[in-house]
Amino acid sequence: MTNLFLFLSAVITSVSSPDGKLKVDLSFPQSSYTVSYEGKTMLDDSPLGLVADWADFSGNLSLVSSETGRIDNNYSLDRCKTANVHYLANTLVADVQNAEGQRLQIEFRVSNNDIAFRYVFPKVKGTVGTRIMEECTGYRFPEGTTTFLCPQSKAMIGWKRSKPSYEEEYKADAPMDERSRYGKGYTFPCLFHVGDGWVLLSETGVDSRYCASHLSDYRDGLYRIAFPMPEENNGNGTVEPAFAMPGATPWRTITVGSSLKPIVETTAPWDNVEPLYQPSQEYRYGRSTWSWIVWQDDSMNWDDQITFIDLAAEMGYEYILVDAGWDKQIGYERMPELIRYAQSRKVDVFLWYSSSGYWNDIVQSPVNRMDNSIIRKREMAWMKSLGVKGIKVDFWGGDKQETMRLYEQVLSDANDYGLMVIFHGCTLPRGWERMYPNYVGSEAVLASENLIFEQHFCDQEGFNACLHPFIRNTVGCMEFGGCILNSRLHKSNSKGNVRKTSVGFQLATQIIFQNPIQNVAITPNNLSDAPAEAIEFLRNLPTAWDETVFIDGYPGKSITLKRRHGSKWYTAHLDAASGDGWVKVSE
């Protein structure tokens, strides 16, 4: 499984997967690693290391010792692509030192198709904490590799200066040396076609003790880990993360396969993280109506929300999402009555909030409720008293450690008050389904709202939908909010952007796009103008899965997969070129 040997003055230490197909070689003092699968190179000599404020581990590291081990772990997930996971991996911990004798550990875990690695700091005499000034981790792919990447946006651009929000457009099968749209690199996850194999890069285990990272542009033959931009969140917070020692960085993950099956089915985001707190209650997942997606801002009034509560009740849905502007167009004083009405129809309520109010120019309200602990807890206590079940928190605009702290604070406080949390206009979840028991999904994708905004996105819907199962939705819940049955994206269903995909396509996305709370974009008129079998299917739509199996497809072209809920299998297919799709249900 592992070995340690000398080769041309380099010290090589290796670890292989339990089935022996996936192998990682670490080389010192070059401070690099390579990845091979079934004997084929997937990553060539790629740099390891980092620079802390008190020590430089950026290269020329000598191997002090190498320890191997094995992980055999079973765990459960209640809101992802699979319910039960058996994680079997071989481990390698390389204890290294720099020229000054300062120590660092590099920890690798290798399962049959997944690699996770991180940097671990021991306790250092006289030094309490560490600030990471730069991470030198890189990824050097063989020549001819093509990419499926989403560009990292510039900071403080877009709607009300709220970017980056992981909502840029992908390019498929692009060459590595093509510069990203903004010159700021790429958001995780990142998919690469390496010869006749595939590699997916991402990260997991990011919490309040680190920043979220992304990939740099391709320079000098490789991609590197990049920290957030100084301008993010209007300049609030540092770029460099810091934490106490002993401590560790988040896990960098690499999923490798000779086909796309391991990519789509990976459990790498959850294999090496643990719950950070216990749920305050049992959380219930399900389906929801929301008026905003088609009827837009003006619908956040009493009468329209009553209409959508009734629609949820008619469909047998568990929830309604009352979106931005409810505090002004309905008012705090009338919300108890609205919520009581919903509960009388056996429908529970999610409420929308802005994440803040001072790091962007967002005017959608409520604002200035979620960023302050005193106000946030008071607001959450009010919601708990009314029986509100969850919140949707929007417009984040940054990946700094300061922002990761706020994500965690919102989640932790919400759990104290029995609230589930959806994030929108936000970062990618990084193992959060297992880390935070009341977390139920993030947008972090070019989602359904963009179909309303521009015809271009309707025209590209087939292409984009056939990317997400291979990239974004592989590593975390994706709050897409789709299944639009109107032929025109407007309240009247007679004007506005034209939907270019079939009803079958829309239904199939509800299986292919995974999120435990599905905010379904149906409108009241669909009960009479949509096919009866489509409405019946949506009445019985599951949102949590026991098993997911990839069947066939290619990113941006098509996807066929099946998911099991209980004893029923749901097989779904999307085709980008035709805009058509289908779902089959079987026992």
C-alpha cells in the first residue's frame, strides 16, 4: 500500500487506494506530489506547502518521518445524494521540516476514487496561533487536458455590488491556457478531462477557522490555490486566514476516475468532516412554493402569499418561501396572522433575509438583521415564537474568513431556535450538510432566477442543466429553485422570456438537481394549464435520497442518472441539444 524509497536524491513516500488503482507519490525536498490512476498520470509534479506568518514551508522540505494507516468508517447522511456511506481509505501522514527545523505535517487520505489532503500544525512553543499568508498547493495536469470551469467574478460588481456569488457561466472542454473571464481564476468545484479520464477538484471542511478558496488562473503550467480578493465584502476582513495551534487547514479534495461515474457519485465532501453541533430538533425536509420566482417582487403582498399558501396546500407541500420584501409589503405586524393561516392549511413558512446591509448596496429587505448577534437572536426568537421553520439568507458576496464566521454563526444560532437555513447569492457549501445539521442548501450556481432576467439564459438552459450534475451538484446541495411549467416566464404566462425546454425536461431537473428543500417554481395557473401527469408527479416528488447511480452522459450535452427514495427508483434524463427530458418511476 505504501512505501518509502530514495530515487535520484529525492525521498519518495507513497500511498495507494484500497483497490490499488489510485496512487499518490510525495517527493521531498522537491515538496511535490503526483497522482496516477490505473497507471496513468492524472496530476504531474504538483507543489505542496504554504507560508505562515512565523515559518516558511513553501518548498525545500525534508521528510522526517512517514506514518501510514487505514480508515474504515460508516456514517449516515439525511439530505444528500446517498443515505449511508462506507468510507474506506488508506492514510499517509508526512512529518516534514523546513531548513530552520520548523515542523509541519501533510496528511493524505486515499479511497478508491477520492483523495483528501491538508496541512496540520503541531503546537509550537511560544506561538499560540498561525496566520496563513499563502498556500502553495498546485495542480499540474498533463498536456491536452480540457476544462469545465466557472470563472471567479471580480469583487463588488454585479447587482448592487453583491458579487462574487458563484453564478458565472461555464465553458465546456476549454483549453487550460485560456484566461478566465475576469482574470481572477475559477470557483470550486473544477472539472478536468484528462485523456480518457476525469478529475474533479474541490475543498471541504471550511468553517469559521479558515477562508474559502478557489483556483488561480493557469500560469507556469499549473493551477494554484488562491485566497479571496481584498475587495470582497467591501474590504471587510483579512484575506489571510488564521487559527489556533494545534490546528489544520481545510481538506483539498481530488476525485479521479476513468469514467464520470465516480465524479457524479463522490462523497468526498463529507467523508472527512464531522458534525460541529447536535440538532436542536428533528428537521423535516420537503417541497415548497414561492411566488417570487415567476411573479417577482410585487407578489410579496398579503393576497398573493395567501394564494401560494393555498397552492402549497393543494399540492400537499410542506412549505412556502416568503421572499424579499415581506417586512414592508406585508409588515411585521401582519406576519403572525399570515403564518397562522399557513399553519391552518398544514403549510409551514420560510422567511427571506439579507445577510447584512453594509458590504453591498442591497435594498431588498429585511436588512441588518443577520449580521449582528444581538439583533439576529432577537429576530430568531420572534420567528420561533410564530412557528417559522426556516430562513433563506441572501447576498453574501465574499469568501473571507470573516464571512465564513458569519455563515457559521447564522447556522449555529438558527439551530438554537429550531430554524433550517438556505443560503442564496452565496459561496459553495463545503461539507456543510454533515457539519451543520440545520443546513439545507445553497444556490451558488447560475440558478432559475436568471431565466426570468434574460432570454439568453433560457436559450442556454439545456447546456447549463447538463453541466451541474457533473460539477456543482456533485459536491453539495444545490438550491436551484426550478421546474418552471409556464411557457412564458411571467405572471400572465403570455409575455416575458420564452422557456425553450420541454415539460419533461423541467420535471427531470427535480430529480437530477438535488436539494432537500425543493422550492418548486410552479404557479397557480399550472394546476389547469400544465399536463395533469406533470402536476401529479410534482405532488409526490421526493427531495431526499437513499442512493444515487450515474448511468450515462457528458457535461453540457446530456445526463442520465437514477436516485432511490425508499423502494422507488426515479430515473431521469436531460438532453441539452433538444431541450427535452423524461422521468421514469419504478419499484
